Amino acid sequence: MRLGLTLACVFVLCALGIVALLDGSLPLSAWMPGGDALPIGMLIFSSCLAGMFAARISERSRQAEQLATGLARVNAALEIQVWQRTNALSEKVGELEQARAEAVSANLAKSRFLASMSHELRTPLNAILGFSELIEGEIYGAVGDKRYTEYARLIHVSGRHLLSLIRDVLDLSKIEAGKMELQPEPLDVVAILAEAQDLVGAKASDLDNRLSVEVEPDLPLLMADRRAVLQMTVNLLSNAAKFTPTSGKIVLSARLRDDGGVSIGVRDTGVGIAKSDIPKALSAFGQIENEFGRKHDGTGLGLPIVTSLMELHDGHFKFDSELGKGTIAGLIFPAERSLRGVGESAAAR
């Protein structure tokens, strides 16, 4: 800007000098010795160019200043927007973190409540089961009317069902609260399967289903929690018996995997479920609506508990089903829990 003003001043002064020479105010001989007019022409031409350049530079300088001012305003506005959005995002993150903390706290409180409630409910329920069993068996003498014996039997059956539901809720609450502790010990898989078969076999026989056991020879001992393994096996076997129509087939199996691990599986020819319903079946309290499902009460906690117990054993639960064709479920234990060699003699019995 200053350069443009300077050049403009030079142009004006030159122009005034030329005008003074032309109108005779200054003697030409003082400027052109010998009367040569070429220097004057060059002076005029240079002055014109200087004026043009000065005007152009001045205009460009003004435009540059305007552009710089505009950019500064835009940058300032962007900085304000960035600050506002960053501040809003920070507040939102804080709200989400607070909501997450509250949800975790509420979930832990729920789990503690369920664990406490389930424990308190089991004590009187065990008494109900015990007394109803005494009445049903007429241990201390005849009860008279046979209807009372039937009522006692129904009380006992209903009580056992209620106790299983409470046990499921208690187990899930312990798992969610991180209070479930395993008691690993060397297990004879064959013995576990035999016990599960004894517990569920009658239910399968009631529907005239054929229950068979297939076990590979020389299975190793399994380092796992006995109660948990039996619970998972009975759970899968009970589901198979529950959802397999009359004259179906149920197979309980155990084998040594190629990676050295042990798998316990249950497959059936039952009603099965659609592929799209498998995630729901594996979620807590998830129950599939179908004809068989409505006939049997339950919490929908069996498969989620199996999944969690397998994770505690560093293994995983494999579940596959097809509507109308049956279900295949498997407990996959890693090789680290196999005691190869130690259990060969025990498994062969």
C-alpha cells in the first residue's frame, strides 16, 4: 500500500514538471541541453508506467487486505464452532459415562438382590419339599383320603420346579456379579454322563424317546468344576428331552478333540429352532415362542448359564439348530483342562 502511494506521488511530481516545461514556466534548455527531446519522452513514458503499476499494486494490496480480513473472520468463526462442538461432545461423553456407571451400579445391585433373595427363598422351599415328600410317602402313617397324597405329590413336583428356577436365577446373578467361583477337580467324564443320564432318562422315557450314550474310549480326566459340568450336561439333556416329540432320538456323547480338548455333546431329532432365533435362545430370559415352548415353563436362563459357565472354564458353548430337524449342542473344553494319561484307566471302567 505504501509502495503504491510512493509511486503515485512520483508520477504526480513528474507530470507537474512536464506541464511546467511545456507551458514555459521552466526553460527547456535547463532540462534538455542541446534541445534533445528524447529524455523528456522517456521521462513521460516511465512516469505513465510507474503510475499504472502503482495503481495496480495499490488495488491488489487492497484486495489482499480484504481477503486476509475475511479469512481471519472465517477462522475465528470456525474456532468458535469447534470449541462449541467440542464442549458439547465433552458434555455428551460425560453424560454417557455417567449413564454407563449408573447402569453398571444398578446391574450389580440387581445381581446382589437376586442372589440374596434366591438364597432366602431356597431355605423355606427345602422345608416344603421335605414335608411334602414325607406326606406323599405316608412316612408317619396314612393320610386318609388319597387326594391328599396326590396333592402332596403335586406340591413336591411344583416345589422342585420352583427350586430349579431359583437355582438358575441365583447362578446367573452370581455370574453377573463376578461371584461365581469354580472348584476344579479331576473328573471322570463317563461318570458325569452316566449321572446325567440317570437324572434325565426318566423324562425321555415318558415320551418314548430313545436316549443313547456314545463315548470314545480312553478319554482323559477333565479338570473342571463337577457341579457346573453336571449342571450344564443335565441342562442340555433336559432341553433335548423337553423339545423332542414322541419316539424321537437323543444322543449324549463325549469325545477327545483333535486339539487335545474334550467335548461333551447332545444332539436330538426334536423340533429345533430357526437360525434367526438362536441369538434370542442364547440371551438371558430369551424364550422361543412355539407349540412346545408354551407347554413347558422356564426362565430362559439355561443356555445363557451354560455359555457363562463354559467361559469360566476357558472353553466355549457350541449351539446349532434347524427348525423341524433338531438341535446339536456342545461343551468344548480346551486342551489345558485335559489330563491325558491320568484318566485312561478311570475312563475305561
